[in-house]
Amino acid sequence: MKKKILLSAGLAVTAILGFAAVNWAVVPPPPVNQNGGIYDTTFSALTRADCLQAAPCHVSDTVVVPRHHNLTLPPRQLSCYGDPTANPVTGCHQLVPDGAGGFTFADFRDCLRCHSKTPHHITTQAQQQDCKFCHGSFIDNPLDGHTIPTYAKSSVTPETKWRGNNPTSPQNYGGCAACHQAAVASPTVGPKDIKSNADNHHGTGLGAPTSTTGQPIQVGDCTWCHGGVPGDVNFLDIRTCERCHGIKSLHNIENPSGAGPNGSTLGTNVVPGAMPLGYGHIGADFDCWGCHGTFKKYATDPSPAGAVVPFVSDLSTRVLIANQSNALTITGGSFTNQSNGVDFTSSVTLTNGSVTVNVQPTSITVSEIQVNIPALPVGTYDLLVVKGDKQSNLTRVAVLPLLTIKSASVSGGTVTITGSGFGDAPATDVNTGLGLFAADGSQIPVSFWGNGKIVGSSTAVKAGSTVTVKTLYGPTSALVTGAGKKAKR
């Protein structure tokens, strides 16, 4: 069989579920501050670098590689090799004949090659209109039975755009576009272009015909967002918007954490109606005016549900060690708040579908949670911060086996490595880039590979040199000693 070459890297799925808190702010808006929830831009405006930097799901290859590699573990959702652009996907690394009897690989380091459209709204959850699965309580599920007013709209009912203009800030008032307006990237508005509400919603792919097999399919439905047909008075009706953006969700968004000058935190807790203007929906009176117009009564109790939606922007690590306790620091906003004299605080939930743990923080502030995660088996876990009946945006962590070399010795050309976390033996019919390597980078033939022991053969490896084990989840190295001696790391 011809050798096929597989480089030890992974491609990244892309999920712009939120951006890390940034130090810039437009106060007052427009455009709205991008310090909580989803960045107001479209999938087509993003690059691989954006996806890797977009907290809290994708940070670097150290996160996306093991997450993709986890898909090859039992129950083996994917193979290492296949066509990632097929429907269904058969594998990640697509082999292409090189014309000389061997193979090369189609580029797999560019997220957008495989994820040419947003992958998030073709998921089962999205098709079932379970928006909160990813977005948390920043949004309502259209089918969850939440309250949507049936009475006639009045002069204080927000419009989908705006109700009027004011020569002073905000320029527009009485609707969503008072704050949510398009803007070109600049030091004053943020690192990426901010798109209009129409562009952002149409950019989700919901309601837009698409095809993955040559047969047009309908992803979602235009009527999820629109009432009637273009030109109808109900086509851009606020009551239709309230299917996803209802009273309960809109009146519980506030994230001042990390939004002050030079990264300072504004205040020590979130108190609806008493926050600095321009950092959410329930701050100073100004925030109410943007949506409702200048009617101060809407500032008296802007948080009917009590708990304000928590937001996760970053984790101290995206990789936890399996079968042992792990300390984790979560940063973000609105982890605590006070409403009507009642204090609300958060807990942390992790689940992979079969294993679920709920953990109380060892320390919590409005913008930081410290927590000890109990021992978990290998897998990829959904992590949510939960406060009362509200939950944060979705983030994920990979739980991986402990990778370590306890000893590395050589005797008579036989190299013996002991340790843990080596995993399954790399395939022998392909050059995977994984295996046992000498200090000069040459690969050492392996006669035995187990999760805790590797045996190879090399006359080039001597005591005092370095060997490296490259596994599915990363590399680890150690100095070689003579037979029977322990390696020092």
C-alpha cells in the first residue's frame, strides 16, 4: 500500500457564540457595545483567526485539535480520513492523489473550507428552534410558551427599527436600531465591522435555501422571523421578533464587567436600573429610552425575572485532565446581581449528554468564578453558568487523559517508554505524524504501543538524548537514561 501523509493538526469548527470582553466602548450607543452576547457581525465577515480568537469556544489549535480528535474516539462519530465537505461528513482529512502514486491532503487548516456557511444553524437544536442551547438566556425559544403580548401596540412599544429622531444622543429612539446600528471597524467601535440587524439575521442562514448534496433544502423558515409577506404591515412586526426576543430575555441583559476605561470593571455588582448607561438593557434610564422612548416609568422595574443573564467570555483553560479534580477560572459578566433587594449568584454545570455535574463556586464576583471541577471521564463537555432561571451562553471544554512520560530508557537498541495517556497506537498504513521520535526528528519504529507503555528500536538513541512521544492529544518529551533508571523531567 502506498504511504499516505497525514500532518498532526486539526481543522476548527467555528462558533461565534460571544467575544471576550473588550476595553473599548461607545457610550452612549449607537453602535451598541460589543461586550456581551453575540458580536453584531456576519459569519461571512469572519476569518480563521477570528474563529480561533472568539471566546469562549475557539481559542487556539490546542483547543480545536483535541476537540476534533475526540470525534474519533468511541463511539467514533468520524474517521480520521474522509471528505469533511460531504453530507454526511465521513471524516476530516481528505486524501487527494498527487499524480505520482501517492497522496497529499486537501487543506484542512482553514475552518472556512469545511464550514463555508455557519455550522451552528444546521444543528439539530437549531432546527428544533432550541436557540437557548447555544445562546443561553440572552434569547427566548420560539416554542417555549413565553409571554408575547397580544394587546395592541402603544406609543411605548418598541419598533423593529426606531420610532423617532433626537438631535442629541441617542440619534434614534424607540426601537432596536436606537443602539443596534451598523458601523465600520475602528478603535472607537471595535476590531470588526458591526453589521445591521437585517444583515445579521439574514446571515444566520435560517430561512435561506441551501444545498449540501445538490438538492436544495430549506434551513429554517422565513416565517420564524417575519409575519406575512414583504410589503405587509406585519412583515417587520415587533410581535414576531418577540418570539425570540421576548420581554423576559430583553429585560435581563446587562454586562458592565471589564467595560470601563483601560479594562476596569464598572461597579462590584449588577443592580437593574442603577447601572452606568450604555452597557445593556437595564442600566440607567437612558437604556430604557432607547427601546421605549422617553418614558421613565420603564426604568422602575426593568428586571421582572430577578436574575440577570450571566455571560462567559473566557476560561483559564479549555483542556481539563481526565479522572482528577481540576481548578478552573471563568471570566465574564453578570455572575452576580441584586434585584429588588434579593441577591442572585451563579453555579457551574458541565455535561456531555451522559455525565452531568453541578458545581458551586469556591469564589465568585460579578466578573469571575473560581471553581473546582470534579473528576470527569474523557470527552467534550458543554459548560454553562446558571443563575436562577437564567443560563449563560454555551462554551465547551475538552477533558483529555493525563499525558506524561514517567521513564525513558535504552538498552541494546531497545527504547522503552512508560507513562500514561498515550492512547491508541497510530495507524501503520499512513504517516500520521504521530509516534515515537528521536532528538533529530527521525521516527523510531515501534513494536509495541499501549496507553501506558511504548517499545521501539533505534541504534541512534543514547542515554542523555531526548525522545518525544507525539500522540493524538499532543506531544511530550523526556531525557533517556540507561536501562533500569528513571528519567528526570
